[in-house]
Amino acid sequence: MYITYDSIGLWEILRGLNIQSLTLRGRIKRLGVRRIESLLQSLSSLKQLDTLTIGSNTILGLLKALNGLNIRSLIVRSTAYQAHLADPPPVLPSIEHIELRRFTCSYTWLCSLFNTLPTLDQEVTCQLEQFEITSCAEGAVGGSSTYIGKTIIQLSKNTFNIHNSRFDTHGLWEAVHGLSIKSMTLTFWNERLDVKLEESLMESLSSLKQLETLSIDIYDSPGLWKALNGLNIKC
């Protein structure tokens, strides 16, 4: 379905449809409270909906309309360059796969997502593509940023696995800080740790107080051993 504006009448047409997959694409203005409620009611009425794909120039307000949906797959792709994720991550109790493409968010937003997903009963795969993570809180001025070409993250109640094509993802390490996990697997390609990244990775790993098992797959990075110094892990 292609959308040219956020029409309440359009959302009402969707109500009660017997569909498993829905794709919404087009130009959407910022959704007001009334339209968010209308969209939420329409999406909630799609009892068999399994996969929701959204492609739009902006998603301001859309994430709020997704709260509580029992979908298993959510794909959100921005048609604008590095659209900003400002609304809190939606709570999706049955979600198994999330894909976010061409967005910018703060590390605190990503941290909120990483803390929410492990509370679910099922494992969740989160795929980030053409993604930028800023190293400052929402609304703050300045700070650095990290660009991610593609990262796949698997989360469950006690496990956090990262499959990444790059190692120098400072913003990602900040988002991992303090997670309540017992097992972590890090898989990277052919990169070396610089001094700044050693410190960032060491701080994040040291903050994982419940971590028992750490598995790292990397081609060659002597600086990695410095980042592991003093960790209180069992294996």
C-alpha cells in the first residue's frame, strides 16, 4: 500500500482485514495523537498480521502506533537520508525479527532497545543497516558518531551475539554497557583495535557484571587482549 499522507480514513479501511503481511510505503507527515490512535486501532485489529514493513520519509509518531502489536517481524526503512529515531522503541511481545535501515539514533535509544528485547520469552534478531549511532544523549550538542554498514544482533534472556563487519563501533559498545547477560559472542572481520576502542570495549565488557561466557571470533587484533584484562568471567 502506497501512502501519500496520513489519512485517518485510510487507516480505518485496514481494520479487520484477514492478512498476514502488510507493507506501507510513501510520504507521511508527522503523526498527531489522533492519527496515532487511529493507526494503532487499525493495526491491532489485524489479528493474523505476522510481518509489517514500513518505508517512509519519516517515522515520527509511527513507532508509538506499533506498541503492543503481536507481529513477529518488523522492517522499517527510511527513504530519507539518516532519519532520526526519537520516539522510544516500541514494545512488541511476539517480535522475532527487527530490521532498521538508514537511521540515526543516540546510543541511549539503542541501549533502551537492547534492554527491552531480552525481557521477551523468545530470541530476537535485530538487523541494523546504514545506521549511525551518536555518542551523546538525546538533545545534547556535540559528541561523536559511529556508522554501521550492516550489523546483525541476536538477543535472548541471557545471551547477546553480535555479527559485525567492523570492529570500530564505539556507539555500539556504549549501548551494550550494563546489560544483564550471561553469555556474549562477538564476530568481526579483519580489523584491529585502536587505543580509544580498547578503552571503550573494556569499559563495556567490565560493566557486564553477570557475564560468565565470552566468545570472540576475529582475524587478528593484539589490542583485544588488553581490553579483556581483569574481566571476571568463567570461560
